[in-house]
Amino acid sequence: MTPRDGHVRRPRGSAARAGGALAAALVVALLAGLFPERGGADPPPPLTLPPGFSAQVFAAGLGQPRALAIDPAGTLLVSLSVQGKVVALPERGDGRPVEPVTVLQGLHLPHGLAFRHGDLYVAETGRVVRFRYDTKGLAASDRTVVVSDLPVAAHHWTRGIAFGPDGALYVSVGSSCDICREADRRRAAIVRYAPDGSGERPFATGLRNPVGLAFHPRTGVLWTAVNERDWRRGGAPPDYLTEIHRGGAYGWPDCYAERGAFVPDPELPDRRDCRGLTRPTFEVPAHSAPLGLAFYTGSVFPSPYRDGLFVALHGSRPELPAAGYKLVRVVFQDGRPVEVQDFATGWRRDDRVWGRPVDVVTGRDGALYVSDDHGGRIVRIAFRAR
């Protein structure tokens, strides 16, 4: 029995020794339960995955991790936009969450990350910057501004970047509003540059808020995820995932796609005609908030998953009906996209939110890594044949 003062009464002799050992064991057990070992592995994420797949917390305590990239040596990098940092997450190899190493700091809302010829490119909200990158020291140096005058912040501040098969730099820029006429043609668009930042020209327009960018590894076709408009009266049209073709016009702000057809926006005066627009490939429920996306380029997942496009649906705001909060997969057959399937669900159950996926990338080990800015963590999704 333990008195109120917390001291344990000690029996005498062998009974005392036995009782002392039992008490010590109980104390150790209680302390282990109340105060887990510092740095110990987190419990498995409460995600529902296809058979053979499993998830674990790869890194935690990151604040609000956003975009992901894999460096030339296989180390995972993540942008911490609010903190103005980019960090590396070197693998520990002991199953415990990894500790971040600061690669860059003092940035202005960094989001998109990309590598080209060993150099690290970072998309801040108003510019794209290139750094010489050291894979061993996990350090970046010799800052060079590649694109200096992107539209800054406003309604949508994230800037996605990717290098295409043509070697060009592609930058996604969201709108400055829900519904308006933009003075800057680079808003609500994907813009193409030469690798040195010259030769700026719009690649596709009418995309209210395109975030992630990814090129199909075989066909070279560009894909993005788009957050559609919100209406002042409430409600919203579907968000979407789509192939992007040069010169494509996807409707914003005049029109939106719903059930495979374009509809004039009811809140925009002096609307333009909806004819001649490019329909998105797949609609997803309104407020799903699709953000990052990546093709699976590893060899570990079963063959039906290879070359599939994985998309992070960040999820609806708390005051809205639940939508998103999951990782989905665009299925391809003979190089053609045919459907969207759920892949990792359970980030939200009823009103309880465990996490909100932001970006996804294929690791050198063949696993998927997913950033979660709600839980401040990176989740690793792996496959093991039974």
C-alpha cells in the first residue's frame, strides 16, 4: 500500500527485498507509461491502407512541414514555410523518428523544393533561389536568385516548382482572390522559365490555385492539383487534379468545371464565354484541398501502384463539411489516367483530426513520405509482401 505522502513502507528481510524489487518494477512500469523514453518511436498512425502497406511516423515535432524533396544522396528535405526554413531529415536506421538538420533559414515563406544538377532550388513566395548543395554536410550555400519578381503572398502564397523533361523550370502561382480579374498574368497560372530564369512565359492559365507539380515519368505530361474558388454566399465547385497542356485555359475566374462540363460563375460580373476551355482530368469534392502530388518511381510497391500518381488531399476547414483528409491515387492504364482511388485514409475520423497531408514524395528506399502540417510530422508508408 502506498500512503498519501508517496513513500512506500518497506517490509523486513527477504520479504523486504522481494517487496522492494516488486515496488521498483512497478515504479519503472508506471514511469515508462507516464513518461515515454525521449526520442522513442511514436505509435503507428491510425491510417487505413491497402493490404501489405504499413505506416510509421518518420519525423515529428517539425511545426508545420510543407513541401518535400529527395536530395541526390537520398536524404529527405522539407520546407518549414512559417519558420522560413528548409531542413534535412537524415535516416537514423533505428526505427525512431529522425532529428532535423537546418539546411537554410531566414527565407520568406519557402514552399516548393527541387534539385537540378545537384543544386537545390527553393521557391519563396516572391522568388525562386538556387543554392549549391552539399549532400554530406547537408548544407546550402552560394545563393543565386533565379526568378526575382514573382507575385508576392496575397490570397495564395505557396509557389510550387518542378523541372520538366525539357529542362525548363515550371512555377505554379495561385490567384490573389477567390474571384477577380488579375492584373498580373502570372497569377492563377503555371509559368515556364529557362533554368536560369530567363524566357518567362505562361504555360497554362485559369488555374485558381495550382499547388503541386509533377511530370509523368514515362509520358512527360505535367500534372497539378487545383483548389477552386469559394463563393461569398457559401459553397464551392469541385477541386480537381489534372493534366496540364501548353496553352490550356482551365476556366478561372469566369467558369468552373462540374460533372464534366463548364458552368459560368454566378458571382462574377461580365463573365466571358465558357467555350474553348480545357476540362480538368478528375474532379474531387469541394474543399478537399488537393496540394502536393508525386508519381511513384520506386520498385518496391506492387506493379499496379508503380507509375501511379499519389495526391495529398489536405482537407476542408473546420467550419465546412468534411472532405479530403487522405492520400489518393490516380490509376493509369496503358499510360492513360482512368480513375482516382483512396489509398491512405483515417487522417480524420468524425470530428477528430489526426493529421492533414500536404505533400508526398517517393523515397530512395521505395517508400512514400507524406508531410502533415497539422501534426507536425512526416509519415512513411512502406510495403512488405506477406
